[in-house]
Amino acid sequence: MPVSITTARRAREFAAREELIIREARKFLLERGFQGWNMDDLAHAVEYSKGTLYQHFESKEDLALAVCTGSLQQRADLFERASNFNGGSRERIRAICCACCEFATAHPEYFHADMMLKSASFWDKASSERQEDHRFQAGRCWRTIQQIIIEAQAMGDLPRDRFKPEEATFALVSVTVGSHIMAMEGDMRVMAGITDPLIAVRRNGDLMCDGLGWKPLSFEADYTETDRRIVREVFPGATWLKSA
Amino acid sequence: MPVSITTARRAREFAAREELIIREARKFLLERGFQGWNMDDLAHAVEYSKGTLYQHFESKEDLALAVCTGSLQQRADLFERASNFNGGSRERIRAICCACCEFATAHPEYFHADMMLKSASFWDKASSERQEDHRFQAGRCWRTIQQIIIEAQAMGDLPRDRFKPEEATFALVSVTVGSHIMAMEGDMRVMAGITDPLIAVRRNGDLMCDGLGWKPLSFEADYTETDRRIVREVFPGATWLKSA
DNA sequence: GCCATTTTTGACCGTTGGTCAAATTTGTTT
DNA sequence: AAACAAATTTGACCAACGGTCAAAAATGGC
């Protein structure tokens, strides 16, 4: 069969099926963890044969990476939306912290899976295309924060002489990721006496911003109203903003 | 054979062999990741049969958890040593950050493995005794930081009215863990333009302490000399303190 | 040297990630 | 509509590996 008008339709169907597989695999990964399901189960669930799965993904790890990258893309999307919040630089970075809450709600186990994939034996089994995709989405998250920081420094909300923008970005990324991981850990919540893990995530972001000297400092201002605005304008339907 | 004088010796030999297995498994885990080796390889490496391995560990995951808990115990040991550093509260918390550097040097891949183990399908395959061990060591790390914070608040180095001690502990734990993870990630280092990841780990700890309002603030003091003292008195032979 | 008990062993089993030749479907030509 | 060729799908099959357990070996008391 030579190139024909059906080619485009075929490509569309192929892409749709790939979506379906990823969607179903995400459910499995979430509910049962990487070891808790096998490719035969998944083939049955999506109603295709195992061989067909392997036309899309070169290994189980490759598929898991695709699932993770999908989540990471959503994270980047949330970050970019948050970044467009109409407010001061400190309010915009607060919106990023809210995006982290939104993400943690939708993908509580994301970092567990991500860390697993990045350990040597997993990462190497994924295709280089999907590795590249993952790097790209990680880059989007990074740049969104970096941009806000550069603008904050330009506006004078954030000191310029104490650190380079990359250092501040690195600090914020570290604390947001670390907080997500810690907040989702049952034992940690018990020790920390945390009732609402997502409040703690935003709190940690605040503290780091304070440490960077990002004006106005959190204990000099009240962000309750800002939070309500962020939810209303950027994340309507969010469930993580407790108390009216 | 009734209870005899050989019992104690047997127990000692058993424990020694368990150490050997864990030591060898740690090498494998570090070099090849969880999927990169099998129980037959390991049996060969320790010069015992596979059946003998399963007298010590009820599954491969159980063994991996034992390896991780061993690392975590070392982390707790480092924390406790750091906590005894002879200095002000802020210097002692700096010593904890140095302990994190020491730990990151000795166990660069620790959190990758730890996250993997905590995902459902892995954790459930480990014995409850080893799960308990892991929780215990995590608790030691937590309490060490918590204690310094309580003392800092008592001494007036750290505000009492802005947060509860657990909140501060949670913030510091989050940032140290997050920084370790981020600092060990190749792509992240490239984006952040980080030449020495461990300097960034300490820097992030500093920024969080500043955010908590922990006196004396990092940009009001120079901790270069403190670092040198910490290395000399607590971590002799440390390789992560660059520049004289 | 013999026996009872404990300990060690590795052949064996079931599961599962991954492959590929055969079967099926699709689309074009006559 | 029949025949044909290209593309796609399939699931039986294979090898690798985690885990088991009956048999073998080692131990220690008599």
C-alpha cells in the first residue's frame, strides 16, 4: 500500500490507542504500583494483544516513563497557568505553590514513580525519545519558576546581590518537590502532626521565599485572600483550599 | 540438639552473614539498580546458595529494604553526631546540613531506592519487622532535628510565635531531602548551572533557616569558619568541603 | 563411629517481560 | 467482486528470574 489518504487517519487512531494504553497503565500504576500488574493484564484491560502494546512501547519501563511524563506535562501546564496569575511576583510564586497542591492532589504518587524510573536499571530500559520528552517537560517546569524569579529580581521584590536566579530556582524546586514527597508520606505526617499536608506544602514554599528575602514576607502579609483569588481565577474546583 | 553453648556463636555467625549479604546487595543496588541483578547473582557473590539468602530475607524487596534501612541508620548516626557539635543552635543545624552532605556522598542514590521501596507493590513485600526498623531510623532523624529546633526556640534564636516546632522540622526535613534528590540529578545540575551539588544542599538549608528567622541569618554571618570546624570536629576526612 | 538435629543446597516451578511467525485486516487493482 | 499485496494484529512460545522444598551435608553429643 503506498502513501494514501488513509495515512493520516491511521496516525490519529494510533495516537488515540497510545493515549488509551497510557491512561489504563496510569490507573494500574497508581492502584497497584509497578510490580503489581503485568503486560498481559494491561493488554486485556485495553482489549488489544500484548504484541500491539509492544508496537507502542519498547518495554514496560518505557510505558511507565510515558505515564510519568504525561503527569509531568500536566505539572508544567499547571505551572504555566499559575505563572500567568495576575498579581505581584510573590503572589505569582504563591500560585506556583498552589499548582503544586493541585498536582499533588491529582498525582499523589508521582514522585515515587519518578524516582523509581530514574534509578539506573529502569531509566536505561526506556527509549531515548521518551527520555527526551521527560527532560523537556522537566525543563518547562524549571523555566516557569526561573522566569518569575528573574522578573521578581528586575522589579526589586527579590534581592539581586545574594544569589543568582538559578540558585533561587534550585532552592524553590527542591523545597516544592521535597515537600510533596514528605507530605504524601504517612509516617511523616504522623510525626509532624500534619492534618492537612497541602497546607504544609504551601507553608514550606512560603518559608523558602522568606529565606530568599522575597517581599512582601509571609509574616508581614496575609495571603488568605490571595489564595482564594488564585483558586477562583486559576484553579476553579480545587479541593485543597480548606476553610472558607 | 538442645540449647547449648554453641547457640550464641551460631547467632553471631548468622548476624555476620546477614551483614555480608546486605553489604554485597548494597553494592549491586548502587551499581545496577533494583532490576539490574538477581538473587542468583547475589548468591554467587556472597558464596552461599539462594536458599540460604531466603533464610535471612523473605523476598528481594525485603532485602532491598534492609539495605535502605542500613543507609538510613547511618544517616541517623550522622545526624546525632552533628547534633552534638559544640556551637550555637544555628551552627548545630548547619552541622546537620553537613551531615546531609556526608550522607549524600556516601549514599548518592539513597532516596531513589527509598522512594521506590515506598511505592505500594514494593513496601508490601517486605517483612513487617523490617518496615518497623525503617520507621524507627526515620524517627531518629526526625527527632534529632526536632530537638535542635526546640532548643533554638528556648534560647530565643528561633521565633516561637510564627510556627510550632513540628512545622519547622517538617520544613527542614523537606528541604534537605528535596535538595539531596535534586542535587544528585544530572539534568537538574545542568539547568541550575551547579558545579558543586553539595554546596547547593547546604545553601538551601541556609535559606530555609533564614526563612524560619533563625538567628544569626546567613547573610549576616560567615559560616566558612564554622564549616571548617564542623568538618574538623565532626566529619574528619570529609571530601565535600571544597576550597580552603 | 553412630545417630539426631540443624543447616545448606540447587534442581525445580510458576510467573512474566518480550519476540516473531502466522493469521487477519485493509485497501487497491483488475 | 475477486484476487492480490501490504500493513497490522495476534497469542503461542521462550528465556529469565523470584521463590520453594525435598534431599544432602554438616554439626555436635554420646
